[in-house]
Amino acid sequence: MRAMAAAAATAAAWAQRLAGVRGLLLDVSGVLYDGGDGGGTAIPGSVEAVARIKQSGLKLRFCTNESQKSRDKFVGLLQRLGFDISVNEITSPAPAACQILKERGLRPYLLVHDDVLPEFNEMDTSNPNCVVIADSGDSFSYQNVNKAFRVLVSLENPVLISLGEGRYYKESDGLMLDVGPYVKALEYACDIRAEVVGKPAPEFFQAALREMGLEAHETIMIGDDIVSDVGGAQRCGIRALQVRTGKFRPCDEHHPEVKADGYVNDLAEAVDLILQYANK
Amino acid sequence: MRAMAAAAATAAAWAQRLAGVRGLLLDVSGVLYDGGDGGGTAIPGSVEAVARIKQSGLKLRFCTNESQKSRDKFVGLLQRLGFDISVNEITSPAPAACQILKERGLRPYLLVHDDVLPEFNEMDTSNPNCVVIADSGDSFSYQNVNKAFRVLVSLENPVLISLGEGRYYKESDGLMLDVGPYVKALEYACDIRAEVVGKPAPEFFQAALREMGLEAHETIMIGDDIVSDVGGAQRCGIRALQVRTGKFRPCDEHHPEVKADGYVNDLAEAVDLILQYANK
């Protein structure tokens, strides 16, 4: 009896948390797949979970801070892993950064991975008057970071635009430093603050909502980053679940500042619950 | 008449600032020499200035955050540039860090330049339970920084010991990122605070005073770093002059938090003034 009562309470709680959800924002790395040598591997059940969302009629948008690859390359990788995904379903920081550069007449020095350079093809990079920094992996050599520093320190009003500010992400052989630590390095070196494009910036979530055609209260974010995905979405009035895959760590469930609307084992479980309770 | 009065006022001001000075703490990089390819170049007048201090009977100690080379290598470089200097005249962070490691039973992962490794010869680096970070130049590759991150993130109580926390220094072909930005990167990635050994830590200045055998009020620091050299010394009750060489920038003279006891063009001018006024 007690077990049945507990299950009923849990069901009621999920029904309340998921009421009125009409669309999903999905983080990609750590939710759909874990990166690594040879492109990475799909997280079990996630290929089917994406397919089930699409079949259900719920709206769906991929909301990623991926900035090590162009969207074309990124989508190609995910398709090879079996995902039903296309470029125009992705909200990612590089196009948003290009928009800012154009509007403000900025010429970037690009501290980015070679694979994401095509996103900046139309930008004038001569005589740079700002730095754009993205997750660069091995391209974060001392020489490259120092070049970016020299550009910034030579400017009267240094502008540093960061594609996300994640601390780290998970690849198959372990955790990898993301762009955030290198942003902090340049901020400290030049005594400046970066402008962040991407999660957790509210403008970025709002762009994803616009592109999906839904309001914040109709949407739920699913991510593995308690601060950037969950906290960022919640600050915009979007509900958010954390998956226990990717960079998730058990201490995330006791984070001092951010509490997810729910914790699930993986995307497959999240989709099970949403399909069961969202329209109840 | 007016010019003579002004000169007299200036002389009186210097006499007051320098009264009772019996010993000098000299920063090295940016004060004695500028580093660069081939070892660097002596700053004009500084070789003679060091010789004049030694002839004067004033006490002298070199107080440096140099952590890219062992003291032996560093002294060899400075001797080749013409300086009268020996290893036992140098206070530098690596020996202080070794003392801490021994006292606390810490086994470091060394994120340091190969040239400084000999300073850590006696340390057990197997199965590391802390990270020691120093100015590493090109050794700050993504892979090396990420290895240090993985060590820290795997520890229950991550300990990060930093040899200095300088923002940047000057080499002959331009400014170079120092260890500080990389400390901030690891602090952000792991949500921790580093323990700084070296300037501006008070313990470091106090060790230099002990080694010189003088009290703080009898001593003056000469450096090119307004925060680390000047601010750090002043917090210990040591007077401090900033030289307009090395990494000095004109805005340093209007720093919002630190005001030097005097600004001089270079070490040669500082020594002129000290020899003229210190014992008056």
C-alpha cells in the first residue's frame, strides 16, 4: 500500500511539473551523445528518444553551446550517430555572435577551432578590434591564447565575446576543459568582463523560443549542466530537467543555487515522462 | 626662484620617502632585464645600479616570482648579462612551495616549465594529490592544462598551489601571459581558490626580510608591477617604488587602489635617489 501511495505521489508530482509542456529544448553534448575520438558515441536510448519526440507532435529545438564545429559538421556527426536532426533545428552561438559583430562593426581575432571557422566566413578579420573565443580544444595553445591577449591589451576598449562559458564537458576518455576557463584567463589578464553569447545568456534562450514559436511557460529544457542549462533556462521562466549523463555529477542534485524541476537518468527517461504527463 | 623652490620641495619629499632605508628588495624581470629570445637584454644602467648598491653597503635581496627557470639557470642568465648576483641572494617561490609540500605531505602534479623541474627534484610526484602551477610559457598547452584540471577535479579536497599570480610580463617582442590567467582558469573550472606562493603574498615578503635581516620599515621594494610588487610590499609595511620599465604602463600611476611611494624612470634613477637621500 505504502509503495503504491508513493508511486501515485510521484506521478502527481511529475504531472504537475510537466503540465502544459508543448516543446522541448535539448542540449546536445552529454544529452544526445558523448564526444570523443572518432566523433563520439550516442548515449543509449537517445536516438530513439529524439525520434519519439518528433513523432509525438511536440515541438523540438536543439539548444547547444557547441562551438568547436560548424553547424554543418556538427549535424553530419550527429546524423552518422543515427539522430534525426538538421541544421535549421539548431540554435548555436556562432551565428548569434556573427550578428553582434555585424551590428557593432567589430572585426574579430578568432580564438576558435579550425572546424568552426566557416561560420565566420563573412567576417572581416583584418586589423582586429575585438576577440571572439570559443571552445578550441588543442587550439588553446599558449601562443594562440597569448595572441588574443595581445589584441585585447592593445585596445582602448577591449571587447571579448565568448561563445558560452562552460567549465568543462565530458568526452569518452574523461573531462575536457571548455571555453569558460580560458575566458576567465583573458578576463583576469586584461581586467575586463567578457560578453557571453550562448547558454546561460537569457537572449540565447529567448532566441531559441522565438525560433520554436513557443512561450517560456510552454517549454522545457533538458541538459546535463546544472548551471548553464538548468539555471539559465529557469532564469527565463523555462522549466528544466537535468539528466544524469554527460558531465552530471551526483553533487549537482545538491547545488547551492540551482534546483532542477526534475532529475532523470537520461534523455530516454525524460521523454518517457514528458510523453506520459505533458498533456495530462 | 620658482624652479629652485620646486627642486627643493622635490628633494625634501624624496628625503622623507627614503629616510632610514637600509636595504633594497629588487624585482628582477622588468627591473634588471627584459626577457626574450636568447635570454633577454639588460635594462640600460641596471648592471651598474646593482653594483653601486653593493658598493654602498646597503643590504640587497632579489625578490622575484621567476618560476620558469631554476635559480641556477636564472642566475647563470643574469650573470651572462653582466649582473653581480648569486643563487643565495634570491628569494623565489619554488623553494617556498617545496617547503609547503613537505610540511603537508603533498605529492604535486607539476604544471611548470621543464627548466624549473630541478627545483622539485626531491618531491614525490607519484599519484598526485595537488597541483603546483608556475609560469610555463609554451608548456601551457591545452593537454597539459587539462591534465592538471583532471587531477584537481578527481580530488575530494583539491589543492592548487600557484607560484605567483602575475597577469603578464614583458619580453623583447611584446607582452606575455604569466601564470595568473591560468590559475584563474583552473579556479573557475574546479570552483576552487589557489594558494599563492610568491609576491604579493605577505609570507613571501616576510621571508625575504628575514633572509636580509632587516625590518619592514628599513626596507624598500623596487618593481615594475604596481599590484604584485608595490601593493604587496606596502601591505607588509615595506615602502615601494615603481620603475617605468618592464611591464609598466602610464595608467599604473593612476591605479585605483595602489599608490607607490615614488615613481622613477628606471632602476638607475631609483638607486641615484636612494644613495642620495636614504641616509640623510
